[in-house]
Amino acid sequence: MSVDSLRQNRSRARRGAIVKDVISRWTFMVPAIVLLVAVLAYPLFYTLQISFSDFDLATFAPSSWAGTGNYEDALGDENFLNSLVVTGIYLVLALPLQIVLGFAIAFLLNAEWRGRGVVRALFLIPMVVAPVVSGGIWKIMLDPLWGVVTWFLGLFGVQPIDWFGDAGMAMISIVIIDTWRSVPFVVLIAAAAMLSLPKDVFEAASVDGANWWQTLKSISLPMLAPIIAATFVVRWLGAVKMFDVVVATTNGGPGQATNVVNLYIYRQAFQLLEFSTSSAMAIIVLVITMVLTFVFLWGSKKLEDRL
């Protein structure tokens, strides 16, 4: 057998091995791909189809092509635009508060003091409570007549507060409840990130005489900046889906004060049966979320590269 024949056989064997390897890898990925298509891709494309069609309630399926009419109706709906503003206000109030509180508490829990292990375990409880249950518990606690919070504040001479009946206080109440639920998640990520920081840097700072504030400002925060940015993106993706807590507490009231966009789309679809318009609204929210997520990820990457 000639040298060329041997080379050709080896080349074929190598190509065959590569093809087999690719096929075996994709075989393992098929179940996940099928699941993603069934759970994510199909509903997304079906919603997209409905958003460009007239929905026939008799057949419960999209019928004639409507073009961009549903999107024009959605963008011309003042209540929908108001729900976007309400959601934006909630995000601006809640996200910075949750990130700051989460990392501050993580710093405290990472310090050496007696009983911190028990506190760490108890601190994770709000994270595992269902959002509807959290909303129901806090609605009872914040009741202006019989709530334990009203009783506690009364000990200091504070008059009963209508937490869910006043437009301004209703949004603050939603932020408080969601912060109670979400801060433990931020603490969990922050604590893990802090434990991974190199100890020798802090030891060198201590030898140089740096106090805790200088260490925090000049070492800890710069090293944690990429983690803080990533945590913000993760919490943004969770917070933009706010629905359960609002339904369990204010149901969007008083008036439109807490009528977040997901609740408004839900009502348009399943109460008013405006499936075409609500699908267009859902696609608009999806596009806005994707654009802002891309901006946040881009900013996070730039911040990481600078550090």
C-alpha cells in the first residue's frame, strides 16, 4: 500500500471520527432542544403570529392577517403606556435598593460574629416562599386596622398608614415586599463572590494600615464590580416579570398606581379577551426587555474590561 493511500485512509478515519463525535454530541442535546422548542420557541412564535392577526374567538385561533394594526392599537392605548411607566417606576425604586441592601448584608454576614450561621439560614427563607404567599402574608401584616406593622408603629406614636389604599404608599409597599423576597437571593450571590476574593490582597492592605472603609472602597468594591453588574442584570430579568405580588396585594390599584405591565396584559387577554392586542403588547415588552438587557450586558462587559 502506498504512502498516499495510507494518508487517505487516515484522513477518512479522522473525518469519520469527527462526524461521529459531532453526531453523539448533538444526540445528547436533542432532548434539551426539543424541550426548549416546545416550551419557549413555539409559544413565542405563536404569540408573534397572533400579534399580526385577528383572533377568532369562535375557533380560538388566529384568522385573517391584520398587519401592524394590533401594534398601533397597543401603542395608542394610554393605559398600556401608563403600565409601562408604572413598571419603570417600580424597577427604578426596587433594583438599586435590592442590590445595595443585598451586598451590604452580605458584608455583615461574612464578618466574624457569633450566630451568623443561624442568621444566614433564616435569611434564605423569604427566597423560597411563593410570591403569592408572600403578598398575602404582607397584606395581613400591613393591614391599617389589624396588621402587626400598624400595631408596632403605634407603639412609637405613628398613626395607621393605608399601605395599599394610597397611590404612593401602594407602590412603596410593593417595593418593600419584593425587596423582602429578593434580597436573600442577592445576598447569596454576594456572599459567594466575597468568599472567592483573594485573601492575600486584604492581608496586604491590613499590613499597610488600611481601615475597613478604605479596604471596602479601594479593594472590595472594585473587585466585586463585575459581580454587582451581573447580579443587577439577573435581578432585572426577574423584576421585569412582576405580577404575583401585585395580584395578591393591590390588584393593580388604587386606580392605576400599581398596574404593572404584565398585569395589564393579563387582563387584556384573559378578562377582555383581546388576544391580538395583548399579544402585540407582550411582543413590545419582550423587545424592550431584550434591548435593555443587551445594554446592561454591554455595560457590564465594558466595566469588567476596565477593571
